[in-house]
Amino acid sequence: MTAAGVRVPHARWIVLAAGVVLFAVLLWFTRTFTYYFDEWTFIATSPDWTFWSYFEPHNEHPTMLLKLTYTVLLNTVGLRSYVPYMAVLLIAHLANVMLLFELVRRRSGELIATAAALIFLLLGAGWEDLLWAFQIGWLVSMAFGLGAMIAVDSRRPALAAALLTVSLTFAGTGLVFVVAAVVQLLLTPGRRRELRWFAAPGVALVAWYVAFGRFGEHPNPQPTAANLLIDPLYTVWGLSQGIAGIIGTSGWIGYVLLAAAMAVLAWRWRVRGLDPFAIGIGAGLVSFFLVAGATRAQLGWQQSGASRYVYVAAAVDPFSCGRRPGPPVARHLATRPGRLRVPGCLQRRRFARRVHGRQDGPDAARPGRPASSRCRALRPLPRRVEQRRRAHHAGGQPAGLLPGGRPLRRPGRGHPGARQGRLLRRKGPSEEASLLTIPTLESSG
């Protein structure tokens, strides 16, 4: 059994309980905190905000809904206490933890998802996003972005496009998830039509940048053309510190960890094929750091290792640690004319139905789970078997021959079908060996 198959009882409730405890602890220890740096910009200018002021960027970021959030807080709780602002921040962090758990669980199982969520919950390397309430914009933007990735995974592109639009109105961190979703759909041939749902949000973002975003203020010293030369180093450093932050370290060791992670992904893609989801996440992170470096690399290429950037990179790095299994489609391999090799799990289920009138054994279906989901040999039909099937049903060709009378080649010893497709030999109730053969594909159940 692999780690992905280990079940953790009440895993979701365990993560939620840990998040609630951390919420209470941090809210207690930050009760004496006060407003700092960028927050005073919002506090000082909010009385003069007009409708168009909400569309003006803050340090190149679109902050329409972030400004609206501060408007509501300033006009309700005012400046008497910093606790309500921290409460909103910590709620957003808890939402990110739960959404991260759900995404990793779908790809890698409950055990890895629980570990990833608990590490992210206590991510000390991302302290700035946990102790400064102004980072509400970044965390809420990420929450809607993670929700959009779940919607893409659930094949709900319209909802994903809406969530990404909201994500981009809180902060520019939504760019990570926009690029990730678009790249994933582009690399999935059967889902490219879903990209039309992202056309309207894309046009709206370009229109906002042309009308407002390009006039945003940049930090001093101002960016120059030299940023383009520093940008690659800025990006690599940010990616490395994101991985290093997951294990509680930083510095040059991040380069080693980044190289190791890329080697593991390259090996996995070579063995199992490219994973559009992981490629999309990687493209999103690279795009995020490249865009940030275009306006901030003049501050130093190590600026990308700031804790607020580590939080973003650490949140999406666990996505590449697993891979969602493919669709359960049966794979049949021929042995000789009139007989087919079938996976052992299919044979055991069919044998149980015939002999015992029921389906039991280790491959029996669980409540709410299809019986075929546990079969490791379920794969799409090979092209040669599909040709044989079509020729057989077209009439005139024997079941074990290809068009033109050519025999269907038997798989070699190293072929997965040769290992998984052994003919069933079982003893029935009378202790006599019974051989299950399936003459055609349609009778395979």
C-alpha cells in the first residue's frame, strides 16, 4: 500500500480543529498589535475615496475589494481595536488551509493532504502573512484562487472563472491561479473548449490595466530595463525559498531542494506522462515571480524570498506531490483466437458473481465507491485490440485476427498486460478447477 492509499479517520475534522486552535492562539497573542506601514495609506486616504478610487492600484496590485473590506471595517469597528482586522486575516488563512487539504487529498490521498495542511497551517517562513492584517488582500485572493482550482478539477469552468475574477480584485496573487487554470485546460485536449469561460475575465483584467493599473506607483528606486536581466535569478530564488520554507529552512539550501524537486517531477513525468495540473501550477508560480520581478527586482534578487512570497509558493508547491488517477476504463489483451486476457480484479469479481451469486473479496465495491476503482489494470483499450474488436463485429474476421488475416500479436513478458492479465483458475464449490474465458469484449462485464 502506498501513502496515497492510507486513510486517516476524520482527517478533515482534524485539520479544522487544529486551525481553530491556531486561530484562537494567534488572535490572543496579536491583540495588542496596531496598524503598520501600508495600512496607514488606506486609513489616511479612505475618507476621500470615490467610486473610481477603488479601481486605482496599490503598489501595482488591483485592490478593489480589499479597499471595500477596509471601508467596511473602518466604518464599523474603526481604529479602536486591531483584533477584528486580525480575525479577518486568520479566517482567510484557515480557509486556505482547508482548501489546500481538499486539493492535495484529491491528488495524493488523506495522509499526505493532512501533513501538507498542518505544515502550511504552521508555516513560520510565511510569518508576514499571518501577523500583519494588511495581508488580507493576499490571503483572500489565494482563497478564491484555490477555490477556482477545485472548480476546474470538478469540471465547473464557469464557477472557476467567476472565482478567479474575484481573486484578482483582492490582489495580484490571483495571477498564479489564472495561469495555472489556463495552462491546465490547454494541455488537456478534451477540455480546451472550456477556455471560453475565461475570455471575459481576461478582457476585464486587460481593460483595468490599460485604464488604471499602468499608473500604479512603484517602490523606490524605480524599476529599470536592468530588471529584465535580474528577473530570472529573482524568480529562481523565490521558487527555491518557497520549497525551503515548507521544511522550515532558507538560504542556499533552497537551490538544492528546488533541483531535487524538479528531478523528481521529471522522472515522474517520464514514467507516467505529463501532468497538466502540476505543469499549470509551475507555470503560475513562474509567471507570478516574473511579473513581480519586473517591478521589484531593483530592490535585490533576494527580495523574492520575503515571507509574503514564501507563503504563496509554499501554498501551491504541495500540488505537484501526487497525481490524480485516470478514468477507470477496462483494458483487455488477447491471448489466442477466441480468448481474451482480462485483469485479475475483473476476473475475481465475475467469478464471485457466477459461483457465489455475490461480489466480495478484496476488490468488492465499498459504499459510494465504484467496484472498478480499485483495479490497477484499468486502462484504455490498446489500438490493436480496438482494431480486432471492430473487425470482428464488422463480420467475416475471426475474433483473434486483425483485418487482412494478420494475427493479433501477443504482448511480451515485460508488458503490463502480460503480468496483470493472467487467465483465471479457481476452484469452485466442488473443488474442481474452473477456467473462466471471455470470448468477446462485450461479455467481459
